[in-house]
Amino acid sequence: MPVPVAVRDICRLDPWVSSQAGKNSDKRREARRGHMYVSMPIPQDVGLVAVDDVVATGGTMSELFRVCGKNWVAGACIARSRR
């Protein structure tokens, strides 16, 4: 059965937040915490898939899960850091 899909850019990062480059794990998470917001209403009956280019510490994904609430289905990334 086909599943309808729509691509939307629904989350934003505060424009004054600095780059993650060169920061350790704790600083990366701290830099994202409380600095993302939803830019449009999300219907409660919709599942979401977040796509991020790189997941190093999970700080960005964690913040996305927080701001999008109970709508989440999955998170995906293009690459991750080696550990």
C-alpha cells in the first residue's frame, strides 16, 4: 500500500548559534540544546523522518526529537563520525 510523503523543512536553528566544528561532545550537545524550534505546525497524526548530514554526538537529533514531540518515527543521517 503506498504511503503519502511530503518533504518539509520544519525545524530551524537559531541564527546566532555557532558552528559545531572543533567542539568536544559535551560542547556540541550544549550548543544545540534549546536552540532549535519548529517553524510550522505539525499535525498530531503525522509521522516524521529527520535527515541530518552527519551525526557525531547525536546532539542535533536529540534536539530535533525534543522540539518535534510525539510526531517522531525515525532519524536518519548521511554519515556518522568514527569512534
